[in-house]
Amino acid sequence: MKAALSRDHDGSPALSAVAASLGFASTEPTHLGRLDDFGLEYGLDQRQVRRYSDRSVNSLASMIFRHWVTETAPSLAVVVSRTHTDGLLLDVQASQLVHVEMRAISLVLICNEQQTPVDLFWQEERQARWRHLRFAEARRRARGVYSGTSLRVEG
């Protein structure tokens, strides 16, 4: 982990201190041991290391969000379009990591204050770590009802 961390930041002592404090860059089993371990490398005592660490928690969180979390974020795309036969085409695509449990996605079509749940029959495709789902269905609607129609996505 130490090598991965050093590739992802500029090597500043403060960011390295928070990484060591959290156990990402030190193999010591206790928090005080990790502070001592880092302090020996930089010539600091535990209090100084802790101050460096406290100052850099936000920087570490930002780095993790920028580089690591975005690669694992689930996605959802919903496209509603009008068909040539005066109906609606619902096209829903979702992607999520296979090992992350998530609530099922549900759709509710709302037209003139009437709510109709949409039964979703997913086509599923699995890749190494990702699960891709797709649902597409044309629904017939009465002429001229589109102005009050909306779709609620839950999950």
C-alpha cells in the first residue's frame, strides 16, 4: 500500500503522516506505534506526527475520492422518449460492482396523478468486477397525455 500511496500524492510529510497514522504506510499494529514509526523516518515525535496527520485528513479524503472512489461508483441512466406509435420508450441502464450489494432499482410512471409501477425485467451482463443491467420497454399511452407524465426512479 505504501508504494501505491506514494504514486498518488506528492510525497508531502503531512499526507504521508496521515497515511501512516491510519495504517496505510506503516505495518505497526497500534496507532502509537505507527506514529513512532513515521517519526523515526522524519525525525519527529508522536505529537508532531499527530499534528501533521490531523492537518492532512481532508487532503487524503480528497485524494481517495479523486483517484479511487470514482472507479467504483455505480451508474444509472434513464432515457424516456416518445415512439412513432404515440407511446413511451423507457430505456434504463445500470452498472454496479458485483461484490457491492445495492437495493433493487424501481421505476414508477406518474401520469395525471396516477402512479403505475413499472415491472423491470433486466437483461444482465457480467464482466470481471461489474454487473451491467439494461431494461427497455415500449409502453402505450393515450394521445396527448405526455404533458403530465413523469418518471420516479428509486433504489
